[in-house]
Amino acid sequence: MTRIRRLVLDVDIPSRVSIVDLAKNITKVPGVRAVNITVEETDVDVLGLVIIVEGDDINFEELKKVIEYHGAAIHGVDQVVAGDRIIEYPVRIVRR
């Protein structure tokens, strides 16, 4: 079975929820080795987050449950890396 190594998620969460607690709970999901949560947008009631999760075999369904348990909604999956190793996204050279 193919292993999920990295997920980059676009997530909205109520601003009253602690992203520290969310990060701690995400690290408990089977297969997760590290998590990075960055606040991209701030509103009175909602925070727009980018959540990057890396691991050896991330259980996406369990990850989704943890995120939703905190009252958050996944709006999109912006990146998935799967397989035996992680392939980095190449930096694009911009021509002028």
C-alpha cells in the first residue's frame, strides 16, 4: 500500500481554538512525525491556516477527524506526497 509522506492543507478554524492544542493532537495521529501550522489569515471569528504534516504513513482519515474535532474545516488539500520518499517541489525560475 502506498504511504502518505506529506500533506499540505488549507484549513479554517474558529479563532477561539488553540492552534497549539491542535498541533499537539495532530502529532498523535498514526504515522505523523511532524506538524507545522501557520496562520495565513485572521478574522474576528476565524483563522485561515496552512497545516503541513509529514510522516512515514499518515492516516488521512484520522488526521481529518482530529482537525474536525477542533471545529475546523479542511477547504483543500494543496499538496500530497506519497511513496517511498519525499519529492520536493522545485523552485521555479522566473524569467524577466
